[in-house]
Amino acid sequence: HAEVVRVVGLLGVERSGPLAVVVRPGDVVGAAVAGLVRSAQSEEPGRFVVVEGSPEEVSAELVAGVLAAGEGHVAVREGEVFVPRLVRVPVGGGPVEPFRADDCIVVTGASGALGGLVARRLFFVHGVRRLVLASRRGGADPVAVRLRGELVEAGADVSLVVCDVADRAALADVLARFRGLTGVIHAAGVLDDGVVASLTPERVSAVLRPKVDGAWNLHELTADLDLRHFVLFSSAAGVFGNAGQGNYAAGNAFLDALAVYRRERGLPARSLAWGQWASGMSGRNTGEALSEDEGLRLFDTAHGIDKAVLVPMRLDLAALRGTEVAPVLRGLVR
């Protein structure tokens, strides 16, 4: 939180010219900072550049060249400059690691729209019989109570628990109560939109707690478990850097980086940086809204693609041709 808050202050104070924000490759905190800066770029085009690399590799000439090319994010590796681009991924046959009837999966943010949809999908389509539905209100939330009742009536073994996943001790207590956990789906999150200049430390932390703290707690507290699934519900807002969603973009960029971090250490992980859903996930300027059916089919499809980070979204590429698109889309829109 502190580093994102610090950079919020720097972006507001530094007005002498273009500002390059340098982050270390593979640094999950740096990834959060980069997500924040991408939103700042959307709010004030031409003022900021994210450079992945060492400070020694950044020069005024590099920054000028990046800005002239209309790029906002570059990675420098051994003197070579790379830019991020979204690319289509081939869809595999069956799931890389299918869900099984004997799985026991924790779903965080279970009282939210997407948490409920995924819990139903896991049981009714994938046959997962044991589900732990975690939310901040637990049984005090009528939405969560109805969800549990629906699943139990259909034959599922469902536990509804009160848990703020950002509270490490509370989460540890919950996880210790359930033996044989095989998966986590982290769908908790909140919004507090506002331009970067308006973000206070409290507004930053309010959004980062469920996303960042919750995901990191889950990462550390399940490290010794034999998990088969570790799925993070991220947002394309972190990829595109939506104006007015700097804190949200930071939190979601952290999730994407955490998935890569886990994969590099031989741990299961997949971050789904969702575009808009008609019934849930927010993300302005991240494609046309997905229907529930489209989103759930993409959720299934993602499990057949062996990648740490995927961006499931609906894009009308033909409509985007001839328009000014985010640099990250330039590989798709030509």
C-alpha cells in the first residue's frame, strides 16, 4: 500500500516534464505501481512512462522515444526495448487441470455476483461437491444464504463462513477448519473510483486490501497445501489502465503479477483479467459487457490454456480499426 500511495504523491507533485516510473522486472509491488501509472496515463496522456528495468537503463532519449512512439510501457532487457501486446491464444482441448468431484474449493467474495456464478458453475457443471463460500458477512448476507441453500438442496456440501481475507489471522483460522482443500478462487474486491490526484491513502488501501492483501494471504497460507487450482479474478482495468480507476488498476495488476510469481516457483496459478460483465466485474473501456453465459464459458475455456495470465473479454476488432486504441491492443487491431 505504502509504495502505491508514495507514487500517487509523486505523480501529483512532479510537473516539470514527462516522468518515467522505473519498476523492477518480476516485482509484484512494482506491477501494482505500473497499474496505477497506466491509469494516470489515461487521465493525462503524454506525461508518464513505465519502464521495466534498472534505473541505469533509463535515459532522457529513451523516454522521449517511447513518448514519440505513443507507448506508455516498455521493458528494457540487456539494452533491447520491448513493448507489451495482447495476442490471441490457441484454445486447447480439455482442461489443463480439470476440476474434480472430490475437489474442495474456497471461493472468496462469494456473496458478490461473480462469486455466486462461479460457485454454481463449479457444482452444476464441473461436479465439485465441496465448496467453502467466504465473504465478509457470511450467514448475515441473504444473498450468500440463498446461494448456499440452492447448492445444498441440489446435493452440494457447502460451508458458508465469515471471513475478511485481508485479515491474515481470520483467514488462517478458516483454512485450518477445512481438510483436503484443493483449490482457491479469489473473487473478492471493492471499488472506490476517482482520478489519481484524488486518491488518499485510505481510498488506496480500501481497494487494495481485498485484492492485494487477500491474495497474498491466500498465497502464503496455502503454500504447504497440495492445491491444484489457484485462480485470481483480476480485471482488464489493470491491463489498460482505466481513467478514474487507479487504485483498482493497481490491485488487479498485482494479481496478474502474483500469478506469474507463483508459476515461476512451481505453484499453480491463473489470473483472469476480466473485461466487463453485465452482472458484475467492473472495468470501463474494457470491451463490450459479457453476458453471464459468455463469461462462464470463458471461465471454462481458460482452464484449457496453460498461461499464468489471460484477458477474457469481448472485443469488436472490426469496429476498432481506424480508431485510436490502447498500445497494448496494437497487435490485434491493424
